[in-house]
Amino acid sequence: MKSFLVISGPNMNLLGTRKTSIYGEGSLEDIHRGLQARADELGVAVECRQFNGEGEIIDSLQSALGRFDGVIINAGALAHYSYALRSAIGAMLLPCVEVFISNVHAREEFRHTSVLAPVCVGVIAGFGKKSYLLALDALANLGSA
Amino acid sequence: MLAAGGRGIMKHYAVVHGPNLNMLGKREVGIYGGRTMESINADVEAEARKLGVSVEFYQSNGEGELVTFIQQCRGRVAGILLNAGAYTHYSVALRDGISAASVPVVEVHISNIYKREAFRHVSFIAPVCLGQICGFGAYSYILGLRALIEERLDPWTS
């Protein structure tokens, strides 16, 4: 069974409690529950983690090879400036899909650039929590289309 | 779960391909893959049937034709799946057309535009779209259709 790692970055633990007009009402746990249900439907496994620390995300990515078949990452604000994260994704030799809850292109200019996007398979942004589920669909489908 | 199909009225969506996408499968297959536009459309059609919605397809190489088509989607379709091709990166007219249409639009790209030339990293239409999906080949369209159909895949609200 294919297994995927889902990483949410800084402040994602506060989902549902901050800026709900942008990020929606649901919590990160709701997203994780949704991913689990979708994984069951697809016949794959998911493991969901959240870190506020850049270093912890890097540690997690570095240990993903051999244990997972791909990674979904919502790096939050780190997406826009973390070259260390970019290097870690580039080095990990697993397909990575970048997701955003909000449409980053409709927000402040500094959010229009992701330094991670060029080392990811693709990007899904703007569909609320559904962005994560679509990313799981995308990873599960890789290699079959 | 597939609420869109269960309400008696079948929702209707438009799938719009911009310039040069009619050449899919014939040009730069290293970037865009070997699939033709017609075979991608067949996949989207099959997915739509599964989701209980109907779709129509439109392709034009002309910016003006695309603007006109999108304008005329107003009040007529529930949403638009749009791969605007190169117009994505510079067409203010297309952006204004999307805003004027008042229809939810999902932007899709076959390739990961962020892996390519710098001029492709900017999308003029992204700020007026619901969201963007890129990099998954023909499957970007399938994901885009699922994204457009709000009722699907919402386990956190149930």
C-alpha cells in the first residue's frame, strides 16, 4: 500500500481560530480526518504532521525516503522564503506536492512567489481544505496517467 | 456525497483551452506529454459523468474569442475550468473578462509553470480565479473539475 506524508507548517495548528475569512472555520484535525477518509477511499495510507519549526520540517523530510512514497506540504509562510526547505525537498528524491488553503495569488505580493514550487511536482492553491484532498488524489494518481 | 448529481438539476461547466492547446500531443511532448486535447477532454467528460455534472468544451487560439466566450458564460454555467496557455502570463483582457463573467474559474496548467522560464511564474489571471492547479499533466484538469464542484470532497463539514 502506498503511503504518503502530509506536513503542515507554522501556524497551521491554529486553523479555525485565526483569520477564518481567509483560512476557513475548520481545524487542522478536521483536515487530517478528511485526508484519512480520502486515503481509505483511495486505498493508500497517510501520516499527518504539523510543525512550527523549519528545522523540524527538514528533519521530517530527510527521514521520509524509504518510509513514504510521496509528500504533501503546506509550508505556510515558509513557502515564500525558506531556501533550506527547498533544498530538503530537492534532496529527498520523493515526489512532493505543494498545497495552499488560500489563493496566495490574490493576497499580498510576498505570497505570490513560492521558493518550493520549482522543486515540487505541482501546486494546488485556493480551494480551502479541499486543496489537501486534491493533492492526495494527485499523489495517488502519479505514474498512472 | 455526490450532491451535485442528486439535486435533480444537473450542473453544467465549461472547459476552456487557450492558444496552442489544440496542438497537445504533437508539440513539445517532453513538457506537455503525449496526450491530445481530445483525449484529455474524454477523461474530463468521464469524470464529469462520475460526478453527476455536464461539461462543454471550447478551444481557441484567439485572445478575443476566449474573452467573448468567457463573458458569455455569465449566468449560463456553474463554473469554468480554464487553461489559458501563454495568455495566462500577460493577458489583462482575459483577467478582466473573468472578473466580468462572475463565474467561478479554476486555473489549470499541464506543466509545473514554476519549473519553467521566469515569465511563466506570474499568472495575471490567478488573482481573479478561485485557485490554481499545475504540474499534474492531463490529471490537472481532473483535479480542477473536482475543485470546481464544491459539494464534493468535504468530509470536514459533514
